[in-house]
Amino acid sequence: MAKKTYAARRSQLISTFGVGSLFPAENNSFMITSIDQWDRKHLKPVSEPRLARSLRVSELLLPPAGARGKIPVVRFPQMLVCPNCKRLGKIQQLQASYEDPKCGLCKSLAPLTPSRFVVACEDGHIDDFPYSYWVHGFTPTDDANHLLSLSSEGRTSSLADMVVRCSCAKSRTMADAFNSIALKEMKCQGNRPWLGWGYRERECGKPPKTVQRGASNVWFPAVRSAISIPPYSEFLAKVVTSKASQLSQPQALEPASAWVLEGVVQEFDGRFSVDELRAEIRRQFHGSEETELSEDQLREQEFLALMNGRKDSPDTDFVAEKVAVPAAHQHWIKAARKITRLREVRALYGFSRLQPRGEDKPDAKLSPLSPDDNRQNWLPAIETLGEGLFVALDRPQVEEWAKTDFAASRENTLWINAKRAAKQRGLDPTPMSIVETLVHTLSHIIIDQLSLDAGYPASSIRERLYVGQDQVGVLLYTSSSDSAGSLGGIAAQASPKRLGQALDEGLFRTSWCSADPVCIESRGSGTDARNLAACHCCVLVPETSCELFNSNLDRGTLFGVHGQMGLGFLEWAQLNPLGTPGIEASGKSSVAEDSGIPESIRQSAWLTVFAESGPDLKELIPELVEVEVEPGDWGADIGPDNQWQVDLSWATSRVAVLVDRDDERDDWLAEQGWTTYHTKDFAPSDLADKLADKVY
């Protein structure tokens, strides 16, 4: 362990430099060790029983702060490079000291530089890059005859200019090191240096992948957060939690221990009585609460607390004042809250490498923060204070809109994209919810508007979505780890006049996009095509603000799309306002249900094309819907002077469907590398199968 100390903010030990991550310090690189190696006497408890229960631990502790609070680290990577003589090796091979590694093989005594490259696997293991294996194709056993060096040719900054040389005259550049199959013959060694070198998982066997030491995919934190709500946000609850080791014992409630409780009351100047203290002890430690809470249950409790509201009090960390909904938006907004005081606790409960755990990989393996044979009953956490605003929609109203053909067609498109992406990865598709898409898009629009009105940059405003069986809402807040927490700018925007103006302006600005019509007509964008009408010009926000990594967004859900205007939620809600008895899903589409159009067509993106097409395409389109082919361009102009039209085309795949023959046009398309199909040459089902293979 290095004796020299380096500084990091307490919050960074949860989000940036947590257990298992690499901490760059001057000319060194260290790895933060497991929590069983931390000195607990310098850790202070964080009161949030709900979050602790959901993570199956007994308590949450703040990382240490100040000169006394130190977290041990190990040097990683172990492979070092001398910038002078270019020798590559471990500390012993370079005759350097652990505390202040300087090259002992050359007269310059130059400080050694950590290797730029490491290898990691999807199970969270990490190791030094196998330079010797890379050069030779095997790992030599005689190190004395195979001395390595790493140098740059200096011609360019590419990896092809970085050359690993061996004293046996073999050499190889790093050009192909990042290829996905570069180390396919090599098996992961299962090293977990943050736990200790004796905790290697020998049965891993997965192919390691090369990553740069400072790359963002070396460490993805798994963080769960909770908002403190009554009664956990009250002063008395925090006192009892902070003295859990003393008050959680059954003897604390016995008459003989009354003097202990009286001492606690006196310590806090009688802000509560002995009876109140005894009741809180029973609730926290001897009640009938379930031992575990899921993420959904955490959010359900928070949603109810936000809806119930909480008046201001000096002894609470949660104040949610009920405010009137702006008059112009009462037909679709159920409730609004002004959050003048809010406390959030964030706990680190694991981490992953190469891929983050998310909705697309909910079961991704997380690396532990402590070894199995020394499992800790606590987790590192931080608390932040802040303020914000909360907006709730009416779940029955939103569900009725979600039943419309338009909403179902948008959800089906997202579902098709999710299935296609999951198939490529060999995973189960991520469930898609048009209700979540709606409220998530609304959240981003309000964030963008708050960044203009409330005095905060968008990157400092966070969202917390509530989408459950009986809940649809979003909490937008800003928080800080200092005592002030915030300046009150967001809470001030919750007043009816300001909130109404913010919604009017934000919705007006994002009803169109500078990238339209490309944006609004998009059939899939972003990672795994999990967005529809969403881009950086309209509703994407900094990823520090977004819970879903800027996915599951669609402006079309709010405003409708070309050919289906008036079917977005906002205009639909004007026709079916909140509070209307017996709301029915009106506005099925621009084409009535009794027109004979099948439901599968009405609830797909093909509706407009189908309604305006001739008989040949009307026979083909139902088959295309069946095999989940999304629309391309309909009636696109092509040719040197745009003199021809193509009935259906997919430009990226260079595939076209033609109804009538035109030899000059068809020859030109063939010369340009297009694959063309004539509807009269194939049965509709056969042609749909061919298109499904060609387009995707």
C-alpha cells in the first residue's frame, strides 16, 4: 500500500472513483480497494432505512473525509513504462520502489508511467495487458531472455505507431489490440485486484477485451438512490438510525433502560419525548416491516408521499407543498408540487465493466464490493440536499390514450426495434411502454425549459420517473452535498403562473425541431433505435440528468406526427380532458375504424401509406407488418433529374419495390446498385420475406 495520500471528493467515491475503479494521481494509477479494507471508525452513518433494506444491508456509511480518513489503494496496472529507456515491465523487473517508482535500469531515474492498456471481461475481472503474449503468441517462461519495451514511432498518434518489442527480436504494433477477436485464444484469468490478489476467479474463461486505462467503460457504478420521505425524513428517525448500535437492542425498551432513553432526549435538548423515542425505536427495529424493498416499491412510496404533500417544518428533510395546477393545463396535469426541501441518498452496491447494467441488460453481472468470505453488512453512500418540482399525470387518462391506434403504433415500432437489437445480442428484448416514453419525453422538455428559467444548467437538473400501476409522474430536482443544497430556483418555478408559462414555452419550442422532418419521421434513433422522434436539437439532455441514458424518447407521443396530427397526447387530452366521466379512447386514427382497415395496420407505422396506396401495395403491406418490416420512403423521387418515382424504397439498404415496369428507370436503379422487386413477380407473402431479409 502506498503511504503517500491523494485527495478526492467524497461524492466521487460513489460515482467516479468507487471500489474497483482506477484513480489517476499525478504520474500514478491506483485501484480503490474493497470496503472490508476501509477503516470503519472514520465512517459516519447515513440515515435512510428504506434504501438500506432495498439493498439488503443493515446500514449505509459515508466515505471518510479529512486528513484522518484514508481509503487504501493498490497500484494498478502493474505494468509500467520508462519514458526514457522505453523498458516495459513490473516494478521488480524495472528495479523500482513501490512508493516512488523510478526506473532503475537507466541513469535518468525517470518516473515510471503506468501502462496505457489493460484487459477486462464482462464479468468484471481486470488484468494487465498481456504484452508478452501479444508479441510471441504465447507467454514465455524465461523472462531474462524476453525483455520487453514499448515505444512510439512518432509518425502519427495512431496505435499502429506504438510498437512492443522483445529482446528476442520479435515485435508487434498495437494496431489490432482493440479488435473484438484480438485475444480470442486467450482466456480471462479472473483477477480481482480490488479484493486482493488471492481472490481470483479461476473458472471465468471468457475472452478478455483490450481497453484503455482511462476509458469510461473500465468501470460502471451500480448506484441506487432514494428520496427521504416521512417518517424517515424526520429528525427523530435520523437520531434513532444514527444510534442504531445502541438503541436497536431489545434491552433498550425495558424499564431498566429508561435512563438511556432519557439521556438521548437530554442530548437533543428535549426536541422529542421519551415516549416518542420509544415509539420510533419500535417502528425501526421491532416493527413488522418487510425486510426488503424493491426499486418499484421504493418509488411507489415516494410517489404517494409526493402526492400527499408535506408542510414545512424545521425538523424534516422533506417539504412538498401542494400548488394549483396552471389553468391552461388542468385538462391533462393531475397535480403539481413545490419541493422546497429534499434529501436524496445514493448508495454504491456494485459495479460492472465494459457494459453498464441497464434496462437492456438488467441481469448483467455485478462485481462485489467485498469478498464472499468477508461480506460486509454496509455499503458506501452519500447524501445530498436540494429542491425541485413534481408533476403528476392521471394514470387512467394516460392509459386510455395508450389504447389509441396511434399510441399503439408508436409502441409497436419501439418494440420491433427492441426485439431486433436483442436478437443481435442474443438477449431477451427490453419491455417497452409508451406511457413511460410519454412521461420521459415530457420530463426532458421541462428540464430543457428549466435550464433557461431556473438558473441551473441542464446537467445539474436530475429526473426521477414514477411509472407504475397507479402512478405517472416525474420529479425534477437539483441537489448538492453541501448544507445549502440549492438556490431555490426550481422550486420557485412550481408556482402556477411560472409553471404554466414554462410549460407553454417548452412545449411550443419542442413541437418542432430544426432537424425536422428528419427527426419527426424517424423510425428509430439512438442506441439500439430505442428513440423515435428525438435528437440533440430537441429533447436529448445531458446524460447526468437522465435516468435512462437518453433512450425511450419520442416527441411524436406528445405532438403527433405527419399524417396523424391531432393524435398526440396533448391534443387528445383536449378532447378527452381530465375528469371527464367514462373517458373512451377517441381519435383512433385519421382513418376511421369502420373503413375496413385491419387493426394490425391501424396500429402500425404503415397506416398512412396503406390508406393512400393502390391495390398491389395494399396486398403487400399487411404481409410487411406481419414480418415486422418498418416503412422506408413512399413515392420517393429518383434519377439524375428526379424524373422517376419509386413506390416503396429503403435507401440505406438500396432496396426498392415497384408496381409498374419502366425499363429505363429499372436499368438505372440496377446500375446504381439497387435491388428491385416488382409486385407482379411475387406473391405478397414471398415478397415480404425477401424484403425482411434484405432490409435488415
